[in-house]
Amino acid sequence: MAKGLRGFLWTMLLLFCAIQELGSWAMHTAVEGPGLGEPGDPALLAGGRVKRGWVWNQFFVVEEYTGTEPLYVGKIHSDSDEGDGSIKYTISGEGAGTIFLIDEITGDIHATERLDREQKTFYTLRAQARDRQTDQLLEPESEFIIKVQDINDSEPRFLEGPYIGSVAELSPIGTSVMQVMASDADDPTYGSSARVVYSVLEGEQHFTVDSKTGVIRTAVADLDRETQDRYEVVIRATDMAGQLGGLSGSTTVTIVVTDVNDNPPRFPQKMYQFSIVETAPVGTAIGRVKAEDSDVGENTDMTYQVKDEEGVEMFKVTTDSNTQEAIITVQKPLDYESKKVHTVVVEALNKFVDPRFVDLGTFRDQTIVRVSVLDVDEPPEFRPPSNLMEVQEDAHVGSVVGVVTALDPDTANHPVRYAIDRSTDAERIFDIDAKTGAIVTGKVLDRETAGWHNITVLAMEADNHSQVSRASLRIRILDVNDNPPELATPYEAAVCEDAKPGQLIQTISVVDRDEPQSGHRFYFTLAPEATNNHHFSLLDIQDNTAAVHTQRVGFNRQEQDVYLLPILVVDSGPPALSSTGTLTIRVCGCDSNGAIQSCNSTAYVVSATLSPGALIALLVCVLILVVLVLLILTLKRHHKSHLTSEDDEDMRDNVIKYNDEGGGEQDTEAYDMSALRSLYDFSEIKAGDGGGGPGEGGPGRNPASELHALPQWVQSPDLDFSVFRDYICRKVEQADEDLSVPPYDSFQTYAFEGSDSPVLSLSSINTWSSSSEQDFSYLGGWGPRFRQLAALYAGRRGEEDSEES
């Protein structure tokens, strides 16, 4: 049946094309006229119109041709063709020689391939008529078009899928969900091949589609997301306007039903039970409950509240924003002994309510929560919680200050024992009776030392000392009059010698360590021993002060420069206590304006101008100065004695032994040669004696005579010191020859001789003249060390005797 229908369509199409071609040929004949002349005929050109030499029209070819023979497309023909085969027809352009072939002699064009209009709708070609012998164009090249005739061979297609739409639940009938659109590749300008209509294949119970626009709408008003939250709807598109034989395509549309708040919260249980210990602190979570809601998203957001008054006072309900659970917490301390079970009504309601669905019912629900309080062993409680006690400071040791009471709140009601935290009463001023809780004094109290005492009292179960409670207790010590009044300071006053009677010289005030509740009141009077006083008077001013005035005209420092005035002070009690203080009054000289110039007592003047601290500092400075002076004198005395001991030292030639080996004659650091030149400059002496040296004095010069003149060097201008040079040279030679002596020889010259020498002095001071009677024979008794010196002086003495004789 399909083949018959397709053959019928091909026959109708070919007939249509033939009719169209014939109509075109007839129109061409009518316009151009028969018997067209040759191209380029002058007669035709003279007429002002070029005669057309081509005889053919626009060609059509049906797509999807399935025949076995090439499909005839059309014929091109030149009116100059006489049918003798002298004209050759050719074509060029799109598909020429491949898709389209032409008969060179007849001009017939055939299609050799199956064409598809959806791929290409027309082909543009060019036709040529040439002379077969010369291959020259006989006609101008002409362009022609071969159109592909459409048939309904493409079904509608949904190109924008997959389609997903949404609609709110409980939407009214006809609510638009979404729009779908199908495309048909056939020619929309030719026939009804591209005219598409829509219909619902599946899901027509809940949705409809507009046949022309493809808009999908709801078909019912009771879509319930909680029952079904999505639908798969199949939409079909059919071309040929839905007529019989049209092609169709389909697509699946997913429609999601969105939620609305059409379901109230509901508690799964009508009663919940929790338990908690009575010592749970405020804020402790007891448990959680949750109301279920079939909705989703923000439509399930809950708020919870406590409905009954008792529950509002004892408990608090908050909402967990993540789980939408109600958290029940303790808002007030629990007491098992007061109430063992609490009943709380908790209500849940939606946070966001849609007013469109209020007629569906109330969007809230309630449940009952029972909270059982568990008993625990609690420490005793102080009752009443009074923390202030008072006691007189003169209370005897063991006097009761007050009583504290604590009870065990548990049902067992254990006995309670009391104690004082000794870290708050380290001096043990108070004691407490362990059974009765009576607080008594443990020591004598003194308000002036400590007016308040803060102690901590402990109450514990008798059989379980770990259950302890504490109470702070403040004990106030009440004052009694046990301290006499005293003068505020050790008053000292001054009175001028020319003072007038009734002149105020001092105002006196007193202090009292007591603090009576009615306030202080003091009375002033002169002591009994001052009743015969005629120099000064005392006036009580009635404001706890008194004034001292003079009673006579003028005072004389020479007669008496200090007056001692005893003053009796009495407080108001009870009992009344008194004390006597002394006012020191000094007589001073004053100027004409009454300003004090001087007083006989230096101490008073100093005290009037310097404070005690300044006096102490002054005394310390004086003491330091004295110590410094003594120290300086001691140092000077020590230095003087040191110099004296140095002066008394026996300054003689010293023989020095060295334990190290010297450097020989080249060693210049063994001793300082300046010691030899400090007193005698040998260069000057040499110049003075004419350059005489050892060996230059002549054979008649005797060394003994030279040494004899040694003590007279100060006064004699003719002294010759060559003897020293000779002596040193001999010593050096002896030292060089003797290997047992140290390498260093020292010769020192002293400008003075020491005192306390065991031998007599050799000084020439006492033997100035050459005719001295001094005898040097005692030098022989000095030992071998001075033997050579004794020989020298003995020789000198012999020469002097010979000269005298």
C-alpha cells in the first residue's frame, strides 16, 4: 500500500511538472513569436529588440527519486537548431557532468543521482550552444536553475530537549507549565509538509498541550507533591497538519511538582518522657523533640514554645536551625524535695504560613513532655542566709556572737556539723560549736585594732564530710569607751615678752580612738596642779577644742623662759575617761608687729624652723664630717711615720744576689748608671781637673791621699774623683776574673748617711779641716769587708803625721 501511494505521488508530481513546462512554453511562444531568425539578424536588430535564441524554461526535479533510470529534468534548445546535428549543447556549473548530464545533440538533461532538498534546494548551471565544427558559441551563454521539488520526507524533531518544567502543587486547572517546539526540515512554503500539530501521548490525565503553540498546561487541580513529586509526559508533533500520512516525532517532558506549605507540623508522639538530676545547673539540656512536616525547604521551618505557665517558669525551649528540633533546657534550679515531676506542654508551628491554605486547618501541633527530677545527695543549706553579726568589743572570751543554722535538704535529713575555715580566721579569734552552730569569741576583741571580721563557716553532713557548703559571715565589733582622749599633738606655743592680757596663744584639739554612736564630746580644764596658775587661762569653746590665753601683762625671759601648762581632757563616756596633756609655752622676744625674733631655747628655735627629719639629717651630716676629719688626720700621721722610718733606714752599700744569670757587660738593665751620675757629673769633674784620669795623675799621686779628700767634696774646689774611677775599674776587673761572683756589680752613691748605725760615722762634716784630730784606727775592727778601706785611711793618717812632724 505504501508503494502504491508513493507511485501515485510520483505520477501526480510528474504531471504537475509537465503541465507547468507546457504552460511556460506556450507563454514563451506567445511572447517571442514563432519563426525566430538567426541571432544577429540585422532586421531584428533594427527593430530595437534582441531576439532570444534559447527555447527552455526553469527546471524542476523531484527529490528522493528512487527509479533505476536517470530522471529526466528538461531540455534546452536553440531556435537556430535545424536538427542536422551541427549544434553541440553543453552545460557547466553546480553538479554539471556529475549530478546532471546533457545530451549534446538533443539538449536533454537528466539527473543521475538521488537528490535531497533538505541538503540543497536548487542548483545553478550555465548552458552553451556551440558550433560542432568550430566550437564557437552560437548563442550567448545563459544561466538557468534546477530546483529540487520537496516531498514530505522529514519528520518533526524536538531540538531543544531534554525538557524539564515545574509547577506548584495544588495549582488550578490550565496553569501553564512550559512550552515545547518541534522543527520540520521540509519546505514550509510548499504544501503542508512542514505544518506541525502537538498532542499528548502519555500523561494526558494530568496535563494537556496546545496543538498549535506547544504550551503544556495542567489538566487537574489536585496535584499533590507529597503524593507524587514529578511526572513524565510524552508530547508528539505531527506534520501535514495532522492529516493521514503525516510524519511525527515525540519527546519526553519531565514536570516537577514544587512544594507549597499545605501540611501542618505533627508530633509523632503525644507524650515524651525525660529525666534530669536536681543539681543540674541552669542551661542544661534535658532532651529534644521534633515535629514532622511533609513539606520541604523553608516550609518545614519550625518554631517551638512552652504553652503552660509552670513550664514557662521552669523550662526553656529553643529551635535547632539545622535539624528543626526543639531543645528543652533548665531555666530555674530544680529541687527533688519540692517537686519530683514536671509536666510541660510544647507547641510546634510553621515559621512561614501560606495564607492561601489557611482553610486547610491549623498549622500547629502540641505534645506533652514529662520531666522527672532525680534525687542526689546535696550539701546542707544555711537558713536563713543572714551574714551579719555584732558583738561588743569588751565581750568576755567565750561570749556568744550568734548562731548559724544549716539543714540537709535531702529526704534523709542527715545531721549537720559546723566548722570555721581557719584560712579566714588564722588568729582563731572566733570558735564555733560543731553541733549547734553557735559562734563564740575565742580571744579578747579590740575594735580599734580590727573593727570588722570576715570569716567563712562550713556546714557538712555528719557522715559525709565531702558534702560541704560555705557561708560568708561578717562580724562587726561594736565600740565601747575604753580609750581616753589625748591631745592631738605635743603642743608647743610661744608668747611674747610684751604680751597683753587675754591674748590667744594656742588652740588645742584632742583625738579619741573610740567611735561612740552618739559622737564625741570632750571637756577641757586645767589640771588640779595648775589651779594656782596666774599666767594663763583655758577656755572650753564647746566644739571639742579649747583656747589658751594670757592672764597677765608681759613676761621676762630672764626670770623664766619656759612654762608648762597641764591640761585635763575628759570625754562623754560612758564611762567618762580622761587624760592630762602638757602645753609647753616659751617666752620669746618679738618685734613691734608681734613677730617672734628669738627665744632663749635653741632647741625651740630649731624645732620651730626645722622638722625632726631635718634635724636628724643635719646631725648625720655633722657626724660624717667628723669621721672624715679623723680619717684624714689618721692618714697623715701614718704617712709621716712611714717617711720617718724611711729616713732612719741604714743607707749603705747593698750586696744584691740574683738567682738568674745576667747578660754580661752588654746588659744595661742590670742597674741604673744614673745612680752614679746623680751626684757627680764625671764629665764636669774631668773638665775641672784638667782631664786627669786613672794613670794620668803621675807616679807621685797616692790613691790614699785621694780617698782621704773624699769627705771634703762639698767645700773643696780642688777635689779629684779619679779615685772612684780607679776603684770601680779594679772592682770590674776583679769581677771579670772571678767566676763565682754574680755578673752584676752595683755601686750606689748616697747623699746622706743613715742614722742608728752600729759603727761610728765616717762623714767629713765633723772633720772638715785637714788638721782634724779624728782617729780612723777603729776601722780595723770592722771586719774583712772594710779591710781595704781601713788600709787607705791608715795610710792617709800616716802621711798627715809625717807632714806635721
